[in-house]
Amino acid sequence: MMIPVFAIGCAVLGAVLASFAGVIAERMHTGESFAHGRSRCNSCNRTLTARDLVPVVSWVVSKGRCRTCMARIPYGYTLSEATLALLFFMSALVIPVAHLPYFLAALFFLAIVVLYDLRHTIVPLPPTYLLIAASVLFAYVSAPDFHALMSVFLTACCIALGFFFMHVLSKGRWMGLGDTPVAFALSLLAAPYAVAGLLFSFWIGAVIGIGILVATPKGHRMGIEVPFIPFLAAGYLLAFFTQWNPLPF
């Protein structure tokens, strides 16, 4: 009985942190502090109150609109809050409590990276470094022995080098350089399902990429940039939580 209650508490924490991650991703590199300053409606500039800032609930109650100007509130905010809440909930169910803080911290920094990449198609370095740090700590505390830890790091390094060489050989056309450290961090988190996570990432990216091309008029397809970090996150987390490995090794 205590485990579901604890998991629900983690879900609430995840929703709150997702809201904060959205603020960081929105204000990073704009000169506006994410630690100070009240949130405002992007349409009417009204300062938002506590009633407007309850993750997921406020959006549902207000029917996705600002209470003052009735402008639509982008559903992306609520989607990110619900997604991180679900990830925190599932993490609390499957990860030992002693290891959980490192994994949840990694998820939080990953959320910032994903949200910023979706907004700007650029991987922000500060939260990426923090993501790597949290992933290294999680790999260290969760590895059963030194040999397993070295195996995890070797796999992560090989995958990261693959991304780096794809960037160099394609001169940035196939893969951005910022994808390399994120792939390294996610490989540490998803071990021993890192290779499966990599495979899922490319499958998901291919399906969604084809869908975007099909939905885009022919004359507007040139120059379309699709951020790959969200696909990486989705693929690796899918592999980790389902423990599904379609490969024979």
C-alpha cells in the first residue's frame, strides 16, 4: 500500500518539476531569469496566480484557455507535465528507493533538454552536463559490480562515438553534435537495454519523420528540421521501462 502512495507522490513531484523545466527551457538564453519573475500569459501578459499554475489541473479546469483573454494555452505545457508525472510514477515502482533520486534527477534534466530542443532545435549544454552527471551517478550506484559498470560505460561510449562519427562524416547533416552527449547519458540510464533503446529511437524517428513529410506540402519540405533528442528520449525510456529487447543479444 505504501509503494503506490509513494509513487503517486513522485508523480505529483514530476508534474511540478515539469512545469519548472518548461519555464527554464522557455527562458534559457533570453536574459530572463527562471529563478525570479512571475509567469505571465503570453497573449495578454497577465501575471498568473497559483490558481493558474497547478500542473495539469489548471489547464483542464480552464479548458485550455487563459481566464482573462480566453487565448488558447498551448497543450505542450500540460503534455510535458503529464508525461514527466507518468515517468516519475513508473520510476518509483521499478527502481530501488536508494537509486531513485539519481534517476529522477536525470529525467528532470532530460525534460529541460527535450523541451529546449523542441523549441529551438538546439541541444542546451548546461542541462546536458547535469544530465550526464546524474546518469553517471545512477549507473554507478545501480551496477552490481565493477565489471558490469565497465560494460555499461563501454557500451555508452561506443554508442556516443557512433553519433559523433555520424556528425563528422555527414558534416552535421545527419546528426547534430549535441546528440552525442545525450545518447551517452541515455545509454547509461537504460543499461542493459541501451542498444535496444537506440534501435527504438531510430524507429520512432523514422515513423514520425515520414509522417511529417507526408503531412507537409511538397513545396515546403526543403529545410525542415526535426529535433532528434525527443526520439532518443522516447526510444531509450521505452526500452528501459518495457525491458523489451528485439535483438537476439
